Amino acid sequence: MPTDAELRAVRQAIYRAIVDTAVAPRPADVAAGCGISIERADAAFRALADAHVVVLRQSPSSSTELWAAPPFAADETGFRVDANGKSWFGVCAWDAFGVPAALHADARIRAACAWSGEPIECGVRDGAAFGTAVVHLLVPAARFWDDIFYT
Amino acid sequence: MTLDQAWALSRAWYGNRLSPDFRRPTVDEAREIFERIGLAGEFWRL
């Protein structure tokens, strides 16, 4: 079982890598920098997933590859976020705004209407939201984590 | 929810995500966040 210090170090390393490179790291990428073995880093990734801090890929079930370190998605999604001269993808519409919230930065979000497919541009300018869309969530709050991939 | 609500919710939820002191909101804290932002009703009940 990873220690609290290991979990904190690994979590910080994950987010630092994503913010710096826009690429989700693997346990092997962060282990040395955290001063732990790859096996310990693997265990930390799993523990962070169990705590709903990050989300691992579903397949294979033994995977410790990140699917997301919310609000950042590991893969391209329909919610592109440009901020600080870089681009990331939000896990969902809420998380698209979560990226500038985490970065404490303004951002331009490009998405598409789930109903019409019309392009949507919105984001954060001078610290305030801009755009005319609405965010529609399908899953009630109490069930967000029942199936986070669907949510 | 409106984009203003999404932004307010995101700031409350993710504003400290990169901090070494980050922790996920407790259920009570999440309820307070939803209420403060005007996200009410059965959908937002925890």
C-alpha cells in the first residue's frame, strides 16, 4: 500500500507532466522522479484511481495507464481547451472549464453541440466565462462515479 | 447548467487540483458547492 507521501508525490508528478507536456505519464515515467520503484508507482496509480483522483483505462483490467487525470483527458475528446499557448482535452463539458480552473488561466474551448453538431466556442476570458452554450449532464450527481466513462 | 455555473463549479472543484495540498471535496463540501452555485433539485442531491 503506497504511503500518503508517495501518493502525493505521484499525484503531483502526474499533473505536472500533463500541464507541462499535455501527455499523460505512465507509472514508469514518474517513478524515478518520485524516488520509488515502478511497482510502487503502479500501486500509487491504482490507489489514486480507487480514490477517484484519476481514472485508469478499463482494458485490460490490470492497466495502470491513465484514461484521465480530471479535468484533463489522456486522449483527444470533443472538448479541446487552449490555454497558456498549449492545448489539452477536457473529459467532458464541465471538465473543459475545469482545465482553466486548474490552471488559473483564461482559455478557449472548442466543442460541438451534442444535439445539432454545431460548433461551439466558449471559454474563460479575463476570469469570466464567455459563450452562449449550456452544459447538459446525463447522470445525476450521486451516480457520477457509478460508470465514470459514461458520465 | 449555464456556462457561468460550469465555470463557478469548475473553480470550486478543480481550483486546487494542482496544489500539493489538494484533496477531493467531502460530500458535505460538494453539497455546499452545488447549493452556492444554484445547482439544486434531485439531480444534484448527494
